[in-house]
Amino acid sequence: TTGKVRELLGLEHNIFNRNIIIIDDIVDTGKTLDHIMEDFKALGAKSIEVMTLFYKPGANDHSLPLKYVGFDISNDFVVGYGMDYNGYGRNLKDIYKISS
């Protein structure tokens, strides 16, 4: 993680006065999610709720309003089920903790 948020794709739809649910795989520091939520607020979203499969409360640097959380996990790096480490592990059918 570089600590900087890069926007790769822009939002193609008007979200003014719309109720938004952001679905995320994992929330750790919260920096990216905080950035997205600020952008959506600036675009006039009526409400924003967040759903995440995994949440790392020990790593979170922001006060994020997480409405739906699948599992709280420790501050370890995990791969699988779409999450990767330098491009590896994304296609694993289960979730694995990277051991150092």
C-alpha cells in the first residue's frame, strides 16, 4: 500500500440525490473508502452506506460508518476470493492469511 489513492476509473452515472451502497471486499486503513465517500458526498449522494466482507478494526485510521460487516479480522494480510498480493492469490477459492 502506497498510502495514496489513485482513481483508475471515473464514475459514469449521476448519483445526485441517490441512495448509495458501497460494497467492498476488505476495509483496513479506510483511506480509499474515505476518499470515495467524500467524492460521492460532493456529487450530491442522498445517503451512503457501506457493506464489507472483512474489516480490520486494528488498522482503521478513519471513523467510517460501516453498516454491514461480514467478519472482523486481525491486521494480517489476506489473499484469495478476489484479493491478491502483488497479483498472486486472487483466484484462490478460499481466504488465506499471508505468513511472514
